[in-house]
Amino acid sequence: MRMSPGGRMRRTVAVLAFTLLSGTLVLGQDAGAVILTYQRNFVRSSLATKLELLKEAGKSGGSEMGPLYDTALSFVLDNAGLLGDDAQLRDLALLAVRKAGEVGQARSAGDIWSVFQVYKSDSELRAAAVLAYARTGTGQPTTVADLSGFLASQNSLFRSGLQPDYPAFEATLEALGLLGDPSSYQVLFASYVAAPTPTVRTKAAAALSKLKGDLRAYLEEVIAKGAALEKTAALELGFASPALGSEDQGRLAEAALASSLDWKGDSPVEQAAMRKLRLASVRQIGALHWQRAAPLAIRHFRLLLGDYQDGKGAEEDLLDAITCLGAMGSSDAALALSLYLQLINGQTEQGKPYDQALLLGVIRALGSLGDKVAFDYLLYIGYLQYPEAIKDAAKEALQDLKW
């Protein structure tokens, strides 16, 4: 049976690789001499054979094959201008970049980054080069700067309405996460905010969580000084990040609520963003029982109550504010809710309608707080024309009061 030229070539390369490595293992031949032989055969062979030789070396060798991959990278860079988009040269570049990245030798970093710059229209190769550059360039001051610069350019492309190089864009997010340098906070957060796709947002969040700096402190600074949309994104990221525990999240939510309550602006878009931030932070503060934020939660409740009474607020938002106060463990929170209950009772006594969901929310929140300041107002419910469900809830809350 006759073998094709390609098959004969692959068999010859495989035999060569086996012979060289066997010489090292069996005869004790110096590993440097073996690599040198690989490099000589690589230089002398055709482009197709070079590719097969690199494949075989990758199967058989480990980190000791680094010099061979460096030779392949140098060959690619020396001939890219002459051979242009040659498919075999491109495949050789991709394999050399990946293998050099696996070996992780610092001396390969410069050539890998040069390959990234040469192949501007090959997304797959550029994505592989970015990851390999991170693995080989760890600890080198230019690595983070180069990758951050590229990521910033992709953020700018998207903001200007142009299409970024998504594979390379996403690989850069992963690469900066691998490097973990805190100087990447700003550019990674910009990617998170811009986030042209859900995948980009997820990868940006994962990378930010891996940085060695203080993520909570960075996000708090964004909440304090950033634009309205950035503040909202910072809070969202803080609660999505596995790097932050409940205390960090509580502090973030408190900072977000303070910022949103103090914010003043005329832009409808920013107003909507800050309202969203305020409502989200209150839900988180309540869920975490972050009692340090009680004074802020009371301010928020009073603002929402005023909006609701003017017909501008939603029942759901006011109910969230009431639930949050019930988790604050604060006498001031109990007083604020008791006064609201007094108002509801007074209106009911006059025959005015009341919102049953809000009334039950107030009663249950007062029961959770257990503050005796609510006693008279809860007791009075039993004398008014409320349904039995309301009266039963009031009795339960009365039993929970602490004396």
C-alpha cells in the first residue's frame, strides 16, 4: 500500500522525534544537544515539515522544548512580511504561541507579543497570543501595560459604535485576571460597565475578583466619585463577586445608599440610575441586616413614603423599605414605623381606605424589631374595623415585643 507524501512526511518527523527523545532517555544524551538537533532540523525543513516537527515535539517534550518554540516564533516573525497570510505559516504561529505559553518561559514573551501585533486580523491567533503573553510575561512591567492598553482600545471601539475583536477582547480579560495586577482595576471595570455582551461582563467581573488589590475599596471609591451609571455597576459587581463577603457587601450597600440619598442632578437618565441604586442598596441592606445603615434606611423610608402619598411611588418599593427597617434592630426604625402605623390607624378610624400589604408589612417589621415603642399602636389595631388576618398579625407582633 502506497503512502501519501503527507503521510510519509509525518512518519519521518515522528520517527525523528522518537529517535531524538529515545537518545536522551536511553543513552543519557545531553538534553541541550537534543533540542539543538530539533532546531537544526526545523531550520532546514520545509514549511509543512516545520509544522509537523513542532506538533511532534509538543507531544513528546515538556518545558525543555522552550528553545524550539522560540526558534519557531522567530521564524514566523522573520517571514510574516514575506509570506503574508500563508495558511501554513499562520498555523505554525498559532501552534508556536500556544506551546510557548504552556512552557511559560519569560524569554518568549516579547516574540509572542510581536506575533499578536503582526496578525491584526486573526482573532483566534491574537486570543491565543494574549493568553500566552500573560503566562510568559508574569512579573514583567510591560505585560500588564500592553494588555491594559489593548483592552482600553477595545472599550473605546465599542463606545464609538464599532465592533471590537471579541475573541481577543475576552482573552485579554482572562489574561489580566491571571496576572492579578491591581493597576488593571480601572480598565477592567470600564469593560464591565461597557460590556457589549453578557460574556464580556461575566469575564470582566471574574477578572476583577482575581486582582490582588482591595476590590471593595476600589468599588467604594467608584460609588463615591463615579458617574451615576458607574455607581450602579459598582454595587452590582460587589454583590456578584465571590471575592467579597457579607461585611464588604454591607459596607458597599451603605456607601451606595448614602451616595444616592445625597445625589443632586437634573439628567433624567442619571436620576433613574440613582433611584435604581437607592432601591437596590436598600434591598441588600435589609437582606444583610446591615444595622449600621439604619439612619440612612430611615431617610430612604421617609422619602419613599412621601412619594407614595403623593401618588409617585410604587407599593413594592415602599414595602422593601419597610422590610429593611424591620431588619435594622434600631429604636429609631421602630419609632418611624410606629408613627406610620399610627397614621394608618387614624385614617382607618376615619373610614379611609388603607393598603393591606403595607399594613401587614409594618406590623411584621415591628414584630421583628421587638421594640416596646410600638405597643400602643399595635394594641389599637384590635379596636378598629380591620380583618381578622390584620388583627392576628398584630397579636403576634405584640407577643414579640421585648420588655
